[in-house]
Amino acid sequence: MRFIVFLLLLSVTISSCQDFGKLQIVASVPAALEEISGIEKIPQSNLIWAVSDSHNSATLYGFNPTTQNIDEAINLTSIKNKDWEDMATDAEGNLYIGDFGNNNNKRKQLAIYKVPSVTESTEQRTIYTTTFEYEDQTKFPPKKKDRNFDVESFIYYNNHFYLFTRNRSSHFDGTVKLYKMPATPGHHTAKVISSYKTCDDKKNCQVTGATIDFKSGTVALLSNSKVWLLKDYKNDDFFSGSIEEIDFDHHSQKESICFKDANTLYIADEQNGTLGGNVYEFQLNK
């Protein structure tokens, strides 16, 4: 018992001594979300909706950052969690789960699930499925130098899904491909509409999460240590406008991002030993 108390005190001490750079810690995530891979905020709920990645249950969690408790746990029994990597939402508050993790670039069955009316209690919930393939992938896997078909981030915008690649190529140069496809059930081909180079530092410049603020139109792309803000773009080419790169001065396994409001981002990282497993706030207008 004394040893357990010691470990708890040690964990608190380590957390309080950490330097979170420009991020402000909001809460620690519970054990069910220690591999948190996607978060979203909707106007109809005060909770942060979250999922975990592969090897976890097909459960959508409603996390209360104030109490640090899980207030809702929706078991999506009709689908499986092969590799859930991000979440998105639309203006109506429907939630979308991206089951498209593809680290080795050899996966052929890729899907996005629509989960409607999460704030309503119901015994049976209809899940709508969109499956897809990439128009430019012909080999599974391709050569190591061509492995840029892993996606861990996407957004919903004007009745379409937009997917941003996490570049896994052996000759990493920061190239992020932007794919587009209809946000409707059925099978679609995701088509490349644009690309952008973040930087050639693989540790800090792989894109691991994405979100959009519907009022301002600002798109935010996340990495382990940075965020890119995309504004004033033309139509849906999010890389055609101004792009602001911001360094958090903090490195961890950050894979989840959403807007709390127009000026504030929620960011979450996975638990890695005594590090990570937190939800942070980041103020955009500082």
C-alpha cells in the first residue's frame, strides 16, 4: 500500500515539475483514454468526445475536463476499432470517426464512421459507414521511399471529408498530401487536391491531427510539437492561403486536436510512461 501511495505521489510530483511550454494543462485523461487518438467538441455538449486507437474497444467517450471523469461511454457494437486515428464533426453535431490508421501503408480496408445524436439516449444507434481508397496508391505497401498513404487527421467541410497524410516515407521531406471525397455512405475514391511541405524533421513535422473552426474557417494541423494554422485559402485548397507555424516548446505524442472556441485549441497526448496523458489548452491570440 505504501508503495502505491509513493507511486501516486511521484506521478503528481513529476507532472507538476514538467515544463509544458506554451501549453496550459487542463486535465489528465483516465486510463480508458491513455492511448487517446482523436477528440472533438460539439455545441450540443460540454464534454470532450474522444476515442482511442488500435487494440482498444469500439467505444466513444464523453470526457469531462472539469471533473476529469468519463461522463458518457457509448459502445459502438456494430463496428470495430481496427485503428481509429482521428475524429471530426459537422455543424449539426454529428461525430465522425476515422478508422484509417495505416502505418505500413499496406491497408486496403479504410473507413469513416458517422455517429449521429450522441447527446440522445438510445438503445440502438445507427452508424453510417463510408469506405474509400486512395486514387494514387497501386501497391500495398509501396516502396519505403513512397510511403505517404498513412492518414491520422481529417476534417468535415461542405459535405466532404478532407484527409491529411502522415508521411512515413524513408526519405522524409515533410510532404503532406490533401485528399478529398464525399461525406456520404458508400465507397469512394479519395482524390489528391493539394500538398504542402511542413519541414524535413520527421520527429516534429509529421501531421498527427486536424480540426476546423466553422465560424472562422481556420484549419489547424497538429504534430508532436507544432501546430499549423491555415487561413484565407481559396475554396477548399487549404494550403493555398496563409500558413502560420507555431512551436509549442513542448514535445510529446500529440495526436488529438479540436477547437474549444475560436481562440482556443484543445490538444491531447498519449500516455508514455510518466509523461503525457493530458489535455491542454492553447490560446491562439497571445
